[in-house]
Amino acid sequence: MPELRQDLFKNSWVVIATDVELKPRDFPINRSGAQHAIANAFCPFCEGQEATTPPELASYRQEGTAADTPGWQVRTVPNKYSAFNPEGSFAPQMDGIFTRADGFGQHEVIVETPRHDVDFHELPEEHIELVFKMLRQRYNALAEDKRMKYLQIYKNRGLFAGASLSHSHSQMVGLPMVPETCRIMSRYYEENHACLMCKVLEEERAQGKRIVWESDYFTILCPYASRYSYETWIVPRRHTEHYGEITDQEISDLAVVVKRLLTVLMDKLENASYNIVFNTAPINVAYQPGHHWNMEITPRLIVTNGVEMGTGYHVNPVSPEIAARVIREKLGE
């Protein structure tokens, strides 16, 4: 049974989930941690292996094909090795001076392609659109569960980013608690009567040094206080709080943006590991204005060091100004 434990010193929660280490792995162990898709006789995400996963929750598939059979383009299933238990509720209780709760939450896997030998940025734009539409569909479906207070979409690509399987996939977790970053956004709105992200976009456009480019619907930038080398944000130009509110037109634009950006980053950074996380507004709580969803792409080029672990202060050897310039130049080639 997974368990949630509160960190008294950081005002955050830790998930104790020992079963997670039992999940299958297919990465070769190498110094770079880069992803190398390899032929695998038993990958649970490959087409034809549908019976090895829990029953699918949703899919985009060829007409006339049944659930949990071949013929799909994008497929969502419960995470077989979930860090959370979907049964029960969030009921914190004291353990001496400590606080704990059962590890309640939802955990889904979005298998982005039936092919084992293709990376996410190598997919056609039309297929990437299907992935983002599936994320929207599952976001809105999980948001209907009133026990959930926050939905986290994320992608781990490569060994150093925490991936265990090389087959291209994303994940979504539903959590019964709200991250501290959401409270920061809410406090800024309360104190300034403005959206913090909208103010950041305004300032970044004025300075111009860290903007990579602007598409019809998104601003792409390397953030002022980048924690990681070549960290890049994709921010909707329209003020919108939840990823579930994204339109079809925005999804089409986002597919183009993400494919171009990841192609450049993978070329420049030699197939590095990376994480993608979606930051969005809380759900099923009293309305808190001032949120603005966005995507963060964080290449994992160096291992976390003692300064970062001890203080929480990241050391970034590549300034966001240089990173933005390099990406702009690569896009122009």
C-alpha cells in the first residue's frame, strides 16, 4: 500500500511507494543516460501486447477494432505499477509529530504510439495532435472525480529523466493535495490583482533576450531563473488556467511547436534525457484566480549535486539568454 508522508521542513509531501521498483525496465545502463530505443521481445506498450496491461481506459484506434486489441494509435491504461491507490480518500492523520495518509490518487499511462522504435518528436504532427487530445480527454475525465485536487501530466524520456521503459509514453496522476507552486500563483494574484505568468510574458517580451519564438497561440521562452540548462517553457498566449480548456486550434499549434522544439533540443543535446511537466490550476477547490497553465521541458544533462540537494538552489551552467539564442539559431538553420 503506497503512503503519503508530510515533510515538516519543506511543507511538502513524499510518496512512499515500494512497489514502483518492481516495474519492468528496458534501458541499457550507460554514462549518457540517453534514450536508445531497442528491440524488446516483451515491451508491454507495444502493439500486440495489449493483454499485458490493465484494460484500456480510452484509445484512438482504427474503426472496427475492439478495446485491448491491436489497431490503436494512442492508448491510455491504468498504471500497473502505480505510486498511488485509487481506492479510498485523502485522510491525513497524526503519527506522533508527523503526518501521514494512505497513498490515495489516480495514475494513468498514455502510450503515445504503437511503435517501439520511434521517439516522440519523430512522430508526425497529426499523431502528436492525437496525443495532446488524449491528454485533454483524460484530464477532463479525471477532473470529474471530486476527490482529486490537482492533475499532473508529465513525461520522463530517458534513463536520467526517470524513465524505466524506452517506448514513448506520458503519464498523468490525480492528487488529493495542491502543490506549493499553485499557492504562489494565488498569493501573487491576491497581492497584485494580476496573473503572475501574464506579467512574466509581458516582461519577457519587453526584454526580448529569452524569447525563443512566438507561434500563433504560444510563447516559447527560456525562463529567467532557469534551473536546468536549456530549460524551455511553452506558455499559452491566451490566459487560460487548465490544460483541459485547450482548443483544437491550440492543440494543432502546440503539436508543431513541440515537434520543432524537441527536434532542435535532441539534435543540439545529442539525444539527452528530458522531462516534460504541465503546470496547471487546482481542481475541485474553491476558485483561486491567477493560474495560467504551461509546459516545461527540462533536459537532464547533469546529475543533481549536493548544493541543490541541501539548499534547493539549482546550479545552472548555461544561462537562459545563451540557451534561447542557441535554440533560435538552430531553428533558423
